[in-house]
Amino acid sequence: MFYKPFDLSIVNNTAQAAFALSVLTLFTLPAATAAESNVENEAEQKPALEISGKVMVDVRQADDLFLDDDFEDALLRRLDLTAEYTFSELWSAELQVAYDQIEEKIEVKDASIKSKYFSAFNVTVGQFKEPMGLEYLTSSTKVGAMERSMATNTFAPKRNVGIMLSDNQKRYTWAVGVFNNSEDIDFKQTAITARATYNKKFLLPFSQTNKFRLHLGLSATSRNQDPDDSIRINEDLELYGSNSIIESEKIDATDQSTTGLEFAFIAERVVLQGEYFNQKVTADPNSSDLNSQYDGFYTQMTYTLTGEGMDYKNGKLGGIKPESDYGALSLVVRYGELNARDNYDGTEATSLYYGLNYTYSKHLRAQLGYQQADISGKNALLINQGSATSLRLQYSF
């Protein structure tokens, strides 16, 4: 069956704790608001509730390199619902829940409170995305390819409980946060993650427009580990629900650190973007494991056949807004590599993706993608090449 039964009682423990933390912050809000009332030029109270959501359905066909016993030709890729409540111009909250068909569970993804009380920066508390990577921070409804790159999925940390300071200006953005780095919300294992971006519009030679923009970004995360919780890279080939065959050795580690570089060049209907990540893992000196280093990158070009440009705001790429009643059509080409091999163990992989995206409106989008992948090293003894074709229908509101 397309829809599988699921157990509503199976909810991610980390998400539960994040939600509880945000609710606790909510209860403290009246006291903070009372203190605000004495602040000169206090923002006018404008309570508002906004509900949004998205549904993505995939149909795909893939070679044996991608397949496993549970691989499905049709899959509910994403189903989530988001509630954003604005208390005033200074306070807002967000709650996002999602259904995972593969895991057969409903989980809380985002549960956070955001404050603009301080003029120099914003404060976000709860569970949310750590600030790392251009592609990762771009909404799933707006990324060019059907799935994010291997490098992004491997090296960008996911949602965690923490507190973050950030600021968005016309030319630059910055964010830095402290996050919990384990399943138990005790902050015995922590991570510090930061990102800074800079962008500028400029004229190109022989151009009469001012629609060219250059984006540069730098991000980093440092994370301490419990050596008893071994870590390893275990990633698929950019096809959701397929084999996780890109693997590193398993390491009893005390620390890991990752740095990321990003760029984007937006020239009207053409967008070039790319990212490079480098990760260093420090092995427990009491173990027999060795320090290891891994890296990966991708480069991507998006070309809009119907002439529209791509939105950009607050250090993130946006979607393509059709200028015609017939919608917008764009081509995407991406090449990526992931090196999870060190100390004569692990896997290396490459991926070449071709995509055709049709955006009918801000609510409806269809994507057709074709991918070729190669792996070498571990897990590549019998099959090391393959291709996959996917079709996605997306509705968001």
C-alpha cells in the first residue's frame, strides 16, 4: 500500500524535549513582555497565527546500486504542517510536525521561540536547524535538485536543541549557537555552530542592469562526543529511501569539527552555486581508532528557460516566481563528490544530476530528475555504478 500504518506513540525524544523547552519559554513570555512595556518605542502588539504545510509525492525507478529490500517505487517523501504565531514585532514562535513514511512515525521537527527584543541581534531558543550551509538552510520546497547533495546531507548538522544569536542585514548575515549534541537533552555533549555570509549586487561589463549578485559564506561547527557513542558516515546516493552505502569507518571519537565554504552567483535567469565541506574526527586515545578526515563538495547550475530570476533573502536562496500564467520552467545540473575514505577504509562517491523543474505557482511544483552515481572502495565490490529516475509532485500552502 502507498500509505503505511503508523504508531502515533512513536515520537522522537529529542523533539519532545525541544517542544517542552519552547513551551516553557512561552510560559515565561508574559514576564518578559511586561518588562518590554517600559521600553521606549515598544513595538505594537500584532498577534497573528499563520498555518502552512507541504506535501511531496515521489515516483522513481532505480538500478540495483540504489535499491534495498524495502525500496518503494512510490513514496510520500514529505508531509509536514507548520504553525507560526507572532505575538508582536518582538516575539514569535514556530512549531513544525512531520510524518516520516519510512520510519512510520510523526515527529516534531521545529519547536522554537524567536525574540527580536535586542536591537543588535535576534535570539532563538528551542529545536531548529543549526546555522550551517547554503543548501541545507534553503527550504526543501525551493532547492533546485530533488534531494540535497551528498556533501550537505553528510556534513551539515541537523536540527538540535539549543540557543542561537543571529542578525540579518542587507549585505551580511551572521549566526552563532550552542546546541545539544546527543539524544539525551542534558548538554553533556555540546556543539558550537556558526555561519556568516556576505552578498553584493554589481554590474557586469557591457550590462545595463543591476541584477547580478555574489554570495559568499563561511560556516563551522565544533562538537564534542562521548567515545562510547561511535560515529561514522552512513549516507545514501541522493535518493531518499535508497541504500546508505557511502560509509566511513566506525570511530570512537572525542571530538569532530567541520568547516564549510559556500558561494552563489545570481545573474538573472542563471544561478551558479557550490559548497565545500571538510570534517576532522579526533579518535579516543584509549581506543585503537585513528584520527580521520573527510570532505565533499557540489557545484550546481540552474537556468530558467522562461526567463525568471531566483529570489534571495537573508543569506538564503529562494524559489522561482512564475511571471506567466503558464508557470516557469528551469533546468538544473549538479555534480557532487563525497570522500568518506581515510586510513585505508571507507567509500568514495560521485553523483551527476540532471533535473527539469516546472513551477506552476507558489503552491504547485513538479520535478523530473535523472542521476548517475559511482562508488569506489568499501561496498563497491560487486556494483559500483548505477542510475535513477524520479518524478516529484509538490503542493505547499
